[in-house]
Amino acid sequence: MKTMPKKIHILPSLLAADLGALAADIARVAASGADALHLDMMDAHFVPNLSYSPSVVSLVRRVSPGLYRHVHLMMTRPDLYLEPFAAAGAQTLQLHVEADCDLHRELARTRALGVRAALALNPETPIERVYPYLDECDELLVMTVHPGYGGQKFIAACLPKIRAVRTRRPDLDIMVDGGVNAETAVQAAAAGANMLVAGSYLFKMPDLAVGVADLRARCEAAFVG
């Protein structure tokens, strides 16, 4: 029998960090008690924005080697970048189900690199698109905003997707990213999400550790598998 995920994970998003003080903000996340750092990699094609390269993943590994490095590949062709990001220190790689590649093959390649393989899907994508791959991935990201920019409003219409996958795969780590705050994180946890990415909400707090602890406690109380 498949078991439930063991815990709630809180992941601050580097997209909301101060670009002029990345190293300091990375260290701040490491000291906060967060479970991982979430890094959004945008190619200016799959989404209308351009962000980091593998060198930023290497920076995280150098500044805070004990901080888990969770990398979201918002790319049309993530298959071209699996090895560079794995070599830079990514420990989870998320590939979009909408990407232009053979996902069966690339999920297997990701695992062969010693990296957790994850899928992601956009708000407008039917949840049924991920079903053929669920047994080949370690985690699913349900986007609760349209990817590309931080600070967007949470799309509550995505919550049924979480419930559907939680019913289908009770053991799977399910993440939400986009518009996550104290209120929407609870909604997502109640739907069955156990991994929550928060950018603007957490980074604007004077004490990041307090924000992480509060968000985790709220989600632990609300989590429904």
C-alpha cells in the first residue's frame, strides 16, 4: 500500500530575492528553517521572462551547501539543460508537461543523473495530461499562477487538480507555486498539497524564519491527504 508524504515542505522562491544581494538572501533562507530553496529557470520562450542560469545553482551550493536546491525548468526544451543543471547541483528538476520533448525519456534521464524527477503543469492544462507520467516522477507541481512573474494572484480554480492527483497517488509529493500566502497555502494544503513555494510573501517579512515556521504550522494543521 502506498503511504502518504511524510511532511509539509516550505520553499522560499529565489525569484523574490534581492538580485543585488543574492548570496545574502540565500544564506537567509538557509538560516530560516526552510526545507529547500526554489529556483525558477526561465528561457524567455516558454514564459515571457528570462531568469537564472546553472551558475546560480552553483552559487547556492557554494554559499549554503546544506540547503536543498529545487529547480523549476520553465523551458520549451528542458531536455537540453538537464546535465548542466544537475552538474551545477540541482537536486530536483521539474519539467513541464507542456514542454517540447519526450517526457518518458527525460524523466528517466533525470533520475539517471541522480536527481529527483518532477513534473509541472500550467493552470490552463487539464490534470489528465500528467496521468501517463505519474509513476515515472517523484513529485508534481500544480502551478497556481501563469508562470513567468512573481507577485501574481492565486488561481483557486487549480485546487481540484490537487485533489484529483492526491486521490490517484496518495504517496506523491504535490507542490503548489504562485500566489502562496497564509490564506492560500492553507487552501492548497487542505486540497492535498504538501509542498508550498512562497516568494514575495516570505521575502517581504523582516524575520524569514518566523514566516516559514508560521506557514508550515498552518499547512500542517490543514493538510488533507
